Amino acid sequence: MGKYDLLLDFGDGEKKLSELLPKVILLSFSPPAPIIERNMQSIPGRNGLVITNQNKTLYKERQIPVKLFIKSVIPEQFYLWRHEIYKLLVRDQPYYISTTFEPYKRWLVTCDGDFAIEKDGQYMHKEFELNFTSLNGLAESKYTTTSSELNLSKERFGIGMNIPSEDHKYKYSGLWDPSQFSIYNAGDITVFPTEHDYTVEFTFVGKDVKIKNNTNGEYLIIKGSFNKEKVNIIRQYVMVDGKVPATQGRFPSLVPGVNRFEITGSRSTSVAFDFRFYYK
């Protein structure tokens, strides 16, 4: 597993903190428990609180405390590294962080300062703490389901990510009406096409095709006739060869675990799911 280190990705590839700032050491990376936002109210005549109008669980942003250590040799070096820390971590745009002890998950964060690094007298070293803000309150897999087979052998998914011993498929072809198949969500939360990295590509031969996730009851009907046109689901938008068709319902979300799909109205079907896993 190697040395405990902070991994940073500013959009130009992942780099280690120890490579960017050799005199700065990661001491701890401690994400707290996730924060759930609930709609609750008190109802006269009933005990306690009642959860109201919550069709899905909402996770709030959360602060991730990180402890770092400056190990300089001379006073001038201390002030230099302090400035380099500010420049490296306090940025205009969000970026991804992770650690070498959990290298398969990443967090989308900002670091908006509000921390100080004061030199203690004659000492050349300093331990300090700062907070990253996890924007969506969750970690996500670095790789999607199209990166490789879902297993622990390719160094893309790791222990603690609910990865099964057997492989799960995310591409199917040659299915017939009705088409039935399973899609496995290894994450801790439900994945929604409206807000997560979750896209699907189909080809159909049929008419008024219905795509239903029998696990949660959600479905989408795409109206019209199809003869192997390419159908894309991107951010809940449905496109058939670049055009917007008439639809009914919404494209199904993916609950944690196995999702059992059924497609009716198509005599043959191919399908490819591409999404990330999200973790508390």
C-alpha cells in the first residue's frame, strides 16, 4: 500500500502531496459520518416528529478535517512551504482528493482557507489542521462500470467497496422481448441519472419500448418505432439518433445491490450501462 499520502487531482492527472510539496506530510484524513437532510414536522396528537414528502434521501455537504505537518530545515524554508500550501490547496475551482490508503475512492472538494499556519518560535516544524468541504457529501469510485470487469484484480476497485467475488455484467446484447437482465450497484446509495455520472446506451427493434427496474418499480416508456436506432440516456435526457422522442415516466434509478430490469416492446435489445459507485 505504501506511504500514507494525500492524492490530488486538479484536472491534469492525480499527483501525491509528497511529490508536489516534499516537506509536507499527511498525518490524518478523517471524513466524519454523512449528514442526512430530512423534512420533518410535528403533528398535533402524535408523538415526536413525522418525516414528510421525502421520496429520496438527501445528503448534505460535509467538512473533512485533514492534519498536515511541515518539516522544514531553516526558517526561510518554513515560510516558503506555508505559502506553497496556500497556493496548492486554496483554489477557485473544486478538485478531487483521496488517500493512498483508500486509493479507489475520491471526494469532490473545495478548500476555502480559514486556517492558519503559525511558526512556533525557533522550531522548524509545525502540525496544523484544515478542512476540505465535500460538495455532495459522498465519496465516489474513480472508475466507472465500463473501466473493467467489476472485481478486485485490476487495481481499480478495492476492499470496502462492496465488490462481489463474482463478476457482474453491464453490457448485454441479443435479448428478446421481454428482455430481462440485472445491473449491480456496488455503492452505498441510490444512483440517479439526474445528478450522478450515470449514462445508458440502447439499441431497439420494436415499438413503444418500456424499460422498467422491477426492484424499485421505476420505468420509462420511449414512444415510437425503432429499427436499431441508437438511444442514449444522459442526465435523464432521452435522445434517439440525436432527437428528443415522446416519453412517459422517468429513467430508473439504481438502488444499492442488484437491480432487476425488464424491457418490453423490443424484439431485440442491446444495452450498456456506465456509472460510478457512491459511498457514505
